Amino acid sequence: MKLKDVQIKKTIKKTILLNPGPSTTTKTVKASLIQDDICHREGSFAAITRKVAEDLVKIVHGKKNDYVATLFAGSGSICIDVAVGSLIPDGKKIMIVNNGFYNDRAMQAAQYYRIPVVNCAFDILTLPDLKVVEETLAKNKDDVAAVYMAHQETGTGLCNPIREVGAIAHKYGKIFISDTTSTLGIIPIDVYKDNIDFCMASSQKGINAFTGCSFLIGKVSEIEKLKNYKPRSYYCNLWRQYEYFKEHGEMNFTPPVQIIYSMQQALKEHFAEGEKAKYKRFMDISKIIRDEAAKMGLVELLDPAITTGLVIAIKYPEDKKFNFKKVHDYLFKEGITIYPGKIGNLPTFRLCNLGANTPADVKAAMKELKAALKACGCKVPFPKKCGCCK
Ligand SMILES: *Cc1c(COP(=O)(O)O)cnc(C)c1O
């Protein structure tokens, strides 16, 4: 029996998520979740999964048979776990270019697997010093198997130089792994030009599908080497998942079926809009957030020049009436979500630009932000400070 019409009885309210994932989805992506029940072992479903995996490789311009996407059921961090736990052979180290919360998550994964780390640490508010990166790698070149760095540090919005760090890794014959979870699908990435051997992301971020499927895109020739590595995990194991997919054309163990339908739809919309146009839309939105925030006298944590424009970290205004929770709750009632910062003890909040929003949506959201600040009792715009008393 084929169900003709599935009616979504409850009216779905339009909300605008300005938090760092999950991101706003389109109506059509929401609707794609409702499908006939199907067993994931059916050929027709497996074909959808394979097409999704192929399309993910296309997003980063990998050539078929040269790069492959391996899918996992889990939030984005599962790929940090899989990459760190699978790609370092016994007796070797991982070098982490570490300037933030997400690179630190890879450090923790390495510690859990008892993998030795070369911690190439930098201040979280600045770009890594490439000279120091190279010196550190040169000093440890006999021990290090892979260099790891997040593309965007989502806590601050800092845009790390993946192409340059990838080139340094390759100069010393090391693989380069990048956590591109909060950029892939929005900022154009080309695995060849960007010197990426492995990158990763998750369904709920830049491709704007639902939460629950994460993927590691990697160089086939490097994955093939893993067959000889001693495994550290039964489930979070790149070789096992890759080999099963290659042999059977589907995921080992139950995939997140509905999420994969939503990825299929979101990818269709991604390619229909086109890489360039999509990136431009996000940059237009970024400009709206920045311009409107500046008009309110809000001050950004970082110099925009070193950020992606996808996460805008704002310092708490120095107004005694300002109360993040109150502002958040006011906006939440209006269908808008903003997010606290993640930067040690620096009081910040984040306006993120990662979802299927339109410039008009975000302009309206910024108007509501102003209303929320005023409702708190703040005097908006906040008084400007001159450069000398920053
Ligand atoms: C969101 C994100 C992740 C994954 O976080 P989850 O909560 O596990 O989905 C990993 N890395 C970066 C850079 C991210 O922005």
C-alpha cells in the first residue's frame, strides 16, 4: 500500500536559528522527513545513501575513487573521535594546531585513546603562526603521523588557514585532517587546492539538513592503509565502516534513515543554489548581522578580517542592565535563537550564520535583537568607545 498524502497536522512555526548548529532548515527539507516506513537494507534506500555519500564528496570537489565519504550515525563529534582514533598508527603522534574549543576536543579524543599529541597551541583570539607550525612539525617529524586543525573555530568564528597548514603537513609527508564541521557546504572547499586529506562535517550544519548523520571525507589511498593498523574502537572505526560500505554499498549497522532523506533533499537544494550563490547569500547575511550590530553599538570579539563571517562573537555590552538570559528568552519567544559564547571567561554571545535563512529573515531578527535589548532596559545604541579606551 502506498500512502498518498501525509498531512502534517501541526503547523510548523518558522524559526530562525542563530546558534552554532543545528541550523535552520527549509520547509522542503522539513517535509522530506516524512516518508513511507522502509527497512534500511532495501536496495532503494541503500541507493539513496550511496548518492548522498557521492554528493558529499562533490561538495568538496573530490574526484570519484580518489576521495570517499564515510557516514556515521551521530553528532559531529563522532567524526573527531573516528578521525583521531583511526588515522594514527600505533607508536605515532598526532600534531594538533590548537587555538580553540574544537581543536581542544580533538586533544581530548586523543587522550581518551591514549594517542600521544604534539600540542601546537596558540592564543584563541589570533591566527596560528605558520612559522611556529612548521618549526614544531620539523622538530617532531619522525614521530608525527598527521597534522590536525579545525577550519573554523566555532566558538570565536576564527577562520584557520587550512590551505597553508595543509601545505606544511604535505611538505613533511604527513596527512592533513581538518575539522570543517561548521564551514563545509557554505565556504567553498576544494580538497586538492586546500591540501586536505581528511575533512568532516555533520548533517545539521552547512548542508542544512537534520541532526544525526556525520561524515568523514577522505583520500581513498590513505584509508586503504588503515587495514594494517591496530584498531582502537569497534564502532568509531573508519576502516570498518569504509570497508563495509565498499563491500555492501550501505552502512554497517542501522543508519539514521530519516536524516538521510533530509540530507538527500538538502543536497539537492545545495546544488540547485550553487556553491557561489550560496556562499554569497551567507556573506550578505553576515554583512547584515555586522552592520546592524555595529549600529546598536555592539562590539565584535575578533577583527572581522580573521573570521569566516559564519559565527559572529559579540562582547557583552558594558551596560548593567544587559542580561543575556533575558535577551535570549525575549528572542526565543519571537522564534529566534541566539547562543552564549564559548570562550573561557570572556563574556560573549554568538550570532551564527549557518542555516537556511534569508537576508530578510536575519534583518528582521536583528530588529528583534534591538527590541530585546531595549526590553532589558539597555540604552541602545550602546555608547561608542574610542580606540584608546578599548
Ligand atoms: C558543531 C561542531 C562540531 C560537532 O559538534 P556536535 O555537537 O558533536 O555536533 C565539531 N566541530 C566543529 C568545528 C563544530 O562547529
